[in-house]
Amino acid sequence: MTEADPAKTPALRLQGVRKNYGQVVAVAGVDLVVDEGEFFTLLGPSGSGKTTLLRLIAGFERPDAGRIELGGRDVTSVPPHLRDTNTVFQDYALFPHMSVADNIGYGLRVKGVAKPARERRVQRALQMVRLEGLGLRRPNQLSGGQRQRVALARAVVNEPEVLLLDEPLGALDLKLRQEMQIELKQIQKDVGITFVYVTHDQEEALTMSDRLAVLANGQIEQIGSPVDVYERPATEFVAGFIGISNVLTRDGVRFVVRPEKIRMLAEGEEADPGMTVELGRVEEVIYVGMNTRYVVHLDRGEQLVAVRQNMDALGDAQKFEGRPVRLAWTPDHTFVLE
């Protein structure tokens, strides 16, 4: 899924949405369409406007200009509790005095759903997030990952048009966060609800999203699938923010080549026909587990980073430090910047 489908009523549509805080422009005229059932991520650094945009969609903030639609309905002036959305926050926001099951069923009880139907839906939600048998526990008896699952179940059980997630995995340790990324994506597929997910974590966005929007200074720099945005960054900001990029200049044209696309030629090895070849010297060798990064100063003055998978021991990689090298890459692995 690389583009929104214009033939369908989208789950979410933003048209010219703006939000200022005094002289600070938080969201600068954003247009966005998110399809029904899509896992869509708003990705950007702190201050890029991604959380403000999420709060505008939820109704926690009112835009200064523009229009917000959910399922084709104009909700620009509709208060949060009347919008068909739910929000999952990083701090879980669970009721400590309630059991897990009561936390999950709280929204259904407020809506007046009958107790038998409510209990059935809560049990399905517990199964969905793999917390069967824990319905009677209190939140303080659960791990961080389990509390996050409860917050997710509480939001999904209400079957909103759009589920909004504001950095929900940010408080978890790295290993658990990576596990939850896979689980969260699977849950989204299972329930079919549209997810709009906010994160500053590039790997998280690439792992989970059908499409993502990269934001900077309140504006969208690029929208596309994870492959599109990583392999074909539209701007220098996107190239630099998502992964490591080498931005080089040839004849006044600035372009990007990713470190993993660069081949370090062995002594006497010839480059394939059509490849660009550069001479340089290895300034630094950085071991990062599965890979080693080589910081190379090119003979013509620029610096770039090449990456090789660690098939050998670190000592073999360190022998390159200070040595001359030849680097090569193919034209289809370079992308001109706007």
C-alpha cells in the first residue's frame, strides 16, 4: 500500500490543517489521507508537529484553520468524546483501583453496553492481547508490557473508526519494544482498525507501517511506504533522519547513497561495468554488532560511511583503519535530492 485509494471514503482526511501556539507554527497546513484499515505512522523528531497533529485528530486541540474528516464526516469542531476515535498513550493511563477486565470494559460500560455483551467483548480483547486469565489482576500486578497490552485492549474493544497511538512503546526496554512492535502490527491486522501511530523511532516506523509520513517543522516532507521512504528519500532531511545516509555532490547535483549499498573493493578486484568508483582512506572503523561501519575520507574531499556485515572477527575489520580503499556503487542505488 503506497498511496491512499481515491475511490474509497478514507478513514481520515486532513485538508490544510494548521495550528499555531503564539508565534510558533506547530502544524503548517497539512494535507493527509489515511485509508480504512491502514497502519499509518507519523514520524519525526521532537518539535516536528507529529503529536500536535495527533491531538488535533483526537479533538484535544482545535485547529486554527483546515478541515478534519473521520469516515467522511467533518469533525473539525466536534469534541473528543463524540469522535469515533480512541487514543493509547505512553503512560497507559489505566485506573489503578480497577481490575484489568474492568479497565478494558470501562468504555463499553460508559456507552451502556449490557453486561453479558460487555464481558464477552472484554474476554475476546484479553485473548487478542494474550492476557487470558489475568482479568482479575490490578494494573500494579502487571509488567510494563502487560500494562501496555491492557491499554491497547481497552482502546480496541470500543471498535473506533481510527485508533490513535502516541509513542505507546516508548517506556518499554528495547527487547520488549521490538517484540511489541511485531505483536501490535499483528493485532492491527487481526482487528482491521485503522491505526495512526506517532513515533520518533525510525526503525519502529519502518517495521510496523503500511505507509508513513515524515514530518519536520510542522510540515510533511514525504509520504510513502517504508521501502519508498528509505530507498528513495525525497529530501535531504528525510535521507538524514531515516537511517544513515551519505549526501554527496557531483557536478552541482546533490544525491544520496546508503552505506549498505556501497561495496568495498578487495585489492585487485574490478568494479562491475557502470559502477561509480571512488578512492579514499579509512579514517575510523566502528563495530556495531551485526555490522561494521567504515568512515572513509574520499580523495576528492568528501566523507562517507560504508557498512559491511560482520562475517569475520572485529580484528580483521580493524586492519582497514588508515588504509586506502576503493568504494563502488551502482547508479540505481543513488537518488537525487530535491
